[in-house]
Amino acid sequence: MIVLGIETSCDETAAAIVKDAKTVCSNVVSSSLLFHKKYGGIVPEIAFRKQMETITQVVDCALKDAGIGLEDIDLISVTDGPGLLGSLLVGVSFAKALSYSRNIPLVGVNHLYSHIYAGFLNIGPGNFPFVSLVVSGGHTSLYYVRSLNKISLLGSTQDDACGEAFDKVAKILNLGYPGGPVIEKFAHKGDPRKIKFACSNTRGPLDFSFSGIKTAVLYYVQKNFKSPRVTGYKPQVADICASFQECAINTLVEKSMLACSAKKVRTLVVGGGVAANLTLREKLNKSAAGKKIKVIFPTKEFCMDNAAMVAGLGCWLYKSGRKSNLNLNVCLD
């Protein structure tokens, strides 16, 4: 089965062709990130206007890269939520129009569940049941996955997502946007034990809270520097980044291992933009090895928002009986 995937949940416009739920034939992503940088975050209206301008070209490019035409497509899989309202509507509306005009079956899929599936691209799903950690700029959640159509939430962030905290700390330090890559870069030059930061406690043992540590970084900078923002590279900046990253990632590792222990599973699947962080990968692999838990990460290409994961999950769900029609609507939660 050849599937066209469409992903427009945030600032990316993405399309991909995936065969039989795992073989990625093409994966095209157009990002409007450069238009958001000066604002220090995603501006929804800019995002969906750029998606309206580019979605046709992105889909055409995905088809061309895969060497096929619309007549070869067996299924259209599209992200229907969660995400930005305007952005989701662009993708869903385009997918429904294409489905109707070419009489191609349609299935809507959950963006977060697609990130779970990203680790199975080019290898195929298996090892059920397992625990999944989805960690990105907008979400930090733990799931128990009995099957790809039987997913239950174990815990989630109560305030800021982990990636969002990285962005805010980078803004405090005047390091630019997005914060994840630049924080990671500076952290490699710093001492992770130099400053004692801590994430806030949560009522649920598998929930997360990153708002407190972001505020702790702000207070530390205000106390130790004349300006509330630090400009340029300094050893102190690297130490702040390293200490912040150490605490945030240790929290992700500890709660992921706790979830695996609670559910008595031997597989952890990680997805989302923060899954590209090398320190997270190293710490999770090391902790999991001691507990004989297998950790599955997507390749870095599939950590960020992409349509290949949407196509792969859509194919699996469709073969399991999931179908959508022209009444498909977006879901913000």
C-alpha cells in the first residue's frame, strides 16, 4: 500500500510517501522557522499563511521524489490534531479535497501518536506492549501502548513542555530561537554539576513540570548578572546551560524508567524534537541497559515534525479498520 502523508500541525508543511507502513520513499519538509525567529516563538498566523502558500508544491515534490503520481496513491493520511487551529485546517482541508477529487481513501491521525510511530519507520512496528515518551516543544507525555490503536496516557506536563523550557531558557540567556540545539551546544562546554537546579514536584509520579526550573534559571541570571540577559559566549553561560539540561533530562530519564517498571515492559519508544538531543539518548540508553530495557529512537530526520510518521501510522490504522470521511475535522486536544 502506498500512502501519502500530510503534516501541518505547527510551523512545518510536510508531505511524504511511505510504502507498506514502513518504507519511506520520500519525505519533504518546508519550515517557516526563519519567519518566526525574530519573535522568539511560533506566530500561528504566519505559520498557516506560509502553509497555504506551500502545501501544493510540497506534495508535488514528495510525489516527484518518490517517482510516482497521484494515480498510484492508495491512501491519504493527514494529521488532524493536536496543533494550531489554522495550520491543522490547511492540511485537513487539502487532504479532504484531494481525497474527494481523486476518490482516494482518507484517514486522520493523532500528531502525538505519529511521533510514537516515528521510531518504527524503515523497520516496522513491533514489541507490544511498550511505554513511549513523546517530548517536544509543545508536549511532554508518557504513554502505555498495547497496540497502535490502544494507547493510554500515563502522565504529561502540568505546565511547560520540556522543549518549551529549553526555548525559554535560551531566551533568558539571549541565545536565540529555537532553544534546544543552542542549549545543547553550550551545555557540551559547561559543567553540569556547577549549579543546582531542580524540576518541580508533581502530584502524579509520571507527570512532569518544567515551569519551575525555567524560573529558577531566570532568578539565577538576575542574581548573578547585572543584566537579566547574558550576551555572547561565556563559561558561566555554558555552566547554566549544562546544569539546566542535566536536570531536565534526568527528570525525563527517571520518569521514563519508572513508567517502564510500573507497566513491566522491556521496550521504551522515544519520539518528538527533544529526542534528537544526544545527552538524552546517552542517558536513556545507559539507564535502560542496566534494567535490560530496549530503547528505540527515531533517526534525527524523523524526530522533528514530518509526514513520513503520519503516513506510516495512517497505513497501519487503515489496515486495522480505521477510516475517515469528508466530515473529518480538526481536534485541538
